[in-house]
Amino acid sequence: MGSIAIVFLVGAASIFAQTTSISKSASITPTTVPTSTQPSAGVNFPPVGSIPRDFSPAGLEKLWSVVGPIDPPPFTTTRVPDLPIPVPSSPPALYPSWFAPAPKDVLPKLKLPKGFKFGVATAAYQVEGAVKNDGKGPTMWDWNSRQPGGVLDGTNGDVVDLHYYLYKEDIARVAALGFNAHSFSISWARIFPFGTADSPVNRVALAHYSDLIDYHIKSGVEPVATLFHWDLPLALQAYYGGFTSPKIVDDFVNFAKTVFKAYNGRVKTWYTFNEPRVYCGQITTYPFVNASFAPGVNASTAPYICAWNLLRAHAGAVKAFREMKIQGEISFKNDDYVGIPWRANSTEDMAAVERHAAFRIGIFSDPAYTTGDWPKIMTDTLPPSYLPRLTAAEKKDIHGSADFFATDPYRTQWIAAPPDGIDACVKNTSHSMWPECHSVVLVDSNAGWAAGLNPDPLSDTWLQATPNFLRESLRQLQKRWPTKKMYISEFGFDEPFEELRTDMFRIVEDVTRTNYYMTYLGEILLAIHEDKIPIAGTFAWAMVDNTEWNSGISAKFGIQHVNYTTLERTYKRSAFALSEFYKAHAQK
Ligand SMILES: *[C@@H]1O[C@H](CO)[C@@H](O)[C@H](O)[C@H]1NC(C)=O
Ligand SMILES: *[C@@H]1O[C@H](CO)[C@@H](O)[C@H](O)[C@H]1NC(C)=O
Ligand SMILES: *[C@@H]1O[C@H](CO)[C@@H](O)[C@H](O)[C@H]1NC(C)=O
Ligand SMILES: *[C@@H]1O[C@H](CO)[C@@H](O)[C@H](O)[C@H]1NC(C)=O
Ligand SMILES: *[C@@H]1O[C@H](CO)[C@@H](O)[C@H](O)[C@H]1NC(C)=O
């Protein structure tokens, strides 16, 4: 990919100055984006507080003018599918069974636990389209997609899958394959176009998600809802700098309460935040870093100030959830993994693994699940001007604020200490690896073999298919942040070079992704039965091809193809494999 490539994916954002890619899995470490990736002109965002809080239609247009013109969708009514959805016959085996078992024959004696959620996943910005319909306000991703180089392939989310009007077909199509759950996100800027607690709620949007939730239930597909999957209302960035301001806490809690009240009893599994570490890293990358931060916050401190505000917003929402006696369970989605020391017996690399786990997972999961506080590794490294210390009252609210553990274990990789050692890095704020003071390594320290099979080049800075490392990472998660229930809230793979294929028979033959899912699911069965990890659900990312953040529609993660001319969906091999795996391993 070219030197201007800046790629975030599904969940995470890697921000390594030495590469030009920002991946889904990235580091929260503030880094300078190479100057070659920064167009010298065209990035415009109003200074904090310069847009008045005008909650009228004219005020909404003023916010949209920061984004610019929008492509309207080809139609604006919800399409109702003809049922039943025809399911084509399953694809024939690709390999002899002695080489690769059929999905039903993967560890056939091991079953999934009763009540297992076998689901697919999406996120509002990535699939909905209709970004300016039914009174929605602009989000920072609507803005990003218009900035020079903001999205690699120049596409945007204006129409994309048009799931906003095609959700009934989408749900019917996954129901037809036997999936029983869908994890989606609710767009804050649809419910509150101006974001704030004192601004008007948009009843049309509340009614939309109400219908969407009812349709899931009617179809036998359990709705699992995320409140924030990175699509920040642009108004909140303009008014006060979004998550870099403590003002976000009350506004998020108000949004959460509105949604809890509206859908109580119908949604039973909730997430406050998707991969918060990645989100808080993303705001320091181009072009978001050119938007306004709260006064006193800079690109070096922003990820940690964001983490502090976001964690308190999470705790506030969960407190409200419990006070309102909302039915069901609530948590947030972790990204990343507990890594493996690069050099087997290196105490420095073992210490680097601990730093990685602290900065990538412990940052939210130590406060929520174990100590109630930031990891010691972080407070030993970061001064309070970067990472504000939690008060006793905050710790009390945060500790225990998650009912289960959710992880997006896309991959597990090696972790190495800085070449000049961890101590030299920790003490030196000018060190290129400060403050995390470790690096992720994609090849082994012995002969340089990769940790796992490559994905599409658009994602190869962060993703590899690493089924052989999955169980150990899950065991480490369970050891460090013990839980009675764990969800694999996302996992998936972008088929290499799928975006170059034009013939349908080539597109649907996503064998690399199919192998990824079957090997991961086999290891998940073993994790459940042999390691006693209480995994209660898996969610394949993604239900359909979608806009993969800074990679646009070029990185293909869907188990269904979407034709962006006709919006037609087509099942790929992986969709059939998942369906056959589930049917053979489910316990009624
Ligand atoms: C965007 O932010 C970067 C990093 O702070 C800066 O170097 C660049 O000049 C900014 N670009 C614009 C157009 O403001
Ligand atoms: C690591 O140490 C163990 C135990 O001392 C030893 O058996 C093993 O060979 C060592 N591994 C490497 C790669 O040096
Ligand atoms: C960012 O803010 C921190 C904390 O106030 C300060 O120590 C640091 O020097 C600032 N960085 C820049 C580049 O201004
Ligand atoms: C700190 O790191 C910078 C950048 O790598 C380096 O130039 C400098 O020598 C280091 N300072 C110390 C005291 O090691
Ligand atoms: C998408 O639809 C267009 C219009 O019908 C068609 O020409 C094209 O071949 C389709 N693409 C694929 C991959 O089938």
C-alpha cells in the first residue's frame, strides 16, 4: 500500500511512527504520523466552543457544514424481505477430509454450552449508511471520511451497506443460516443529534432502533447492543473536545439512560464501549488529531485523558443501569491479547508482556474487574498530568462495573522489550517507545517465521491468523481478570486480496477466512472443555462487508459479499461453514 496509507481496522488502531499504517489493533501510544501522510491543506475543524449550542434545524445544518455535502441513499423506506430467504446449497468440500474436516466434523464430540450465543457483529457507522436521514447529526467519522487521506480508498459511510433501511433483510439472512445473535451498535448522533444531555432526543431514531430490536426478536436473532462504537457526535468534539473533556461523562450517561429505558427488557446483553483503548488512540492520529481537544490536552496526553473520561462514563452508565433495574447484563469490549515473550527465556521480554497487557487491557480491566485502579505499570510510568489518578469515590464506582468479560481476540502475537531495555525507556520520555516501552513482533526470534497466516495487506500491520496461540491468551485473560462469563465479542479475518476479485465464484470462495473461523472455533471448543474458560458466545466480524474505518470498503471482513452497485448480499463459503459448525455443535 502507498505511503499515504493510514489504516485502522475493525477494532483497533496501531500508531507506530515507524510504519505508515494505523491498524485496528494499534497502540494507544501517542506518536507522530509521518509528515508524508499529512496533507498540508484541507483539514479543518472549528476550534473548541466556536460553534454555538443552537439546537434548531439551522443549528444542525451548521454542524453538517463542518462535514460537507452527503450522498443520499438510493431509497429511504425499510425493505421487507420475502420469507423464507432462499439458502443455496452448501459449497462442496475443498480438501480431502484427512486434510481438513468438514465444519460438522471439527472435534465432533465437543459441544457448545447450552444457550450459547452464536452471532455475527456489526457497528453503526460501518454498515448503516443513511448518515443524514431521519434527523441524524454528523459524527466524527462522517467528518474523517472527507479529510484528504482520511480514508485510504476515498470511500465513505454515506450509503455503504444501507443496513439502516435493509436491516430486515440482513437479520432474515442470518436467521436463515441459523445464527442466533447479532451484536450491533446504536448511533449516539441519531438518538441525540447534538449529543448533549440538554439537547433534544430524536424520537424517529428511537423508533427506528425499537423496530430493529423487535425484528431481531421476531426472527430468533438476539439483539446485543453497544452504545458507543467510535462514532462520536461531531457536536461534542466541537463544543468541548469530545472524550478529552470531563463534560462527556454526563452526556454519555444521559444517552445511555435514554437508550436503556427505551429498550429495557428487549435487549438483554449490553456493552457501553467498543474497544475503548483503540478509540482513545485513534483520536491522536491523523486527521482526528487536527480536531479540537479540550483546553490543556495535547496529542501526547489525549489517549490517557480520554481513557480517564471514558472509564468514568462507563461506570456512570453502569451505575444508572443498576439503579434503573434494567434487565440483563452489561460490560464493555476489550481488544488485544496477552502476548507471548518474543525470546523464550528473556526476563526483559516477559516484563514487556506485562507492560503490553497493562497498557492494552489492564488500563480498563484492572479498574473494572480486579483492583479498581489503573495498572501499577501505568501509574509508575505516566505522571498524573497524563493519567489523572482515580479518587476513592471513582474507584468504588468503577470496581465491579462489568458483569462479564468480553474480548476481541483477533490475533495473539509476540512481545519484545525495547532494544536498549525497559528501564532506559521508562525513564526517558523522549524514547520512541515511551510510555508503553515494548513492541509487538510478527515473526519469531528463531528463524523469522510469522506468528500466523497473513491477512489482506491492508491489515497486515496488526492482524495474523494465530489459532495456535488463542487458548493460551484466553487462559491468561481468565487468570488475570477472572470472570464467570466470557464472550468472544468479535473475531474475524480479511481475506487476502478479496477486493481485487470481480467474479462472484472467486469472491465467495473465502477459504482463508473459513480456515480462520474453523480453527479458532475448534480452539474455542477446547478452551471451554479442557481449559474450563466460561465462553458463552462468539460473534463473527462481520455479518456483511462494510466500511473498515480508514481502509474504507477495500478491506473485506464480511461473511457475506455486498455488491455496492445493487446492495445485494451473497453468502460466502465462511457463512456456510459457520452455520454448519453451529448446527453440529449446538445443544438445544
Ligand atoms: C494536523 O496535525 C498535525 C499534527 O499535529 C500537524 O502537523 C498538521 O500541521 C495538522 N494539519 C493541519 C492541516 O492542520
Ligand atoms: C528456556 O529455559 C528452559 C528451562 O531452563 C529450557 O529447557 C529451554 O531450552 C530454554 N529455551 C530457550 C529457547 O532457550
Ligand atoms: C503535553 O502536556 C503534558 C502535560 O501537561 C506536558 O508534559 C507535555 O510537555 C505536553 N506536550 C507537548 C508536545 O506540548
Ligand atoms: C532518550 O531517548 C532519546 C531518543 O531515543 C535519545 O536520543 C536520548 O539519548 C535518550 N536519553 C537518555 C538519557 O538516554
Ligand atoms: C454488481 O452488480 C452490478 C450491476 O448489476 C453487476 O454489473 C456486477 O457484476 C455485480 N458484481 C458482482 C461481483 O457480481
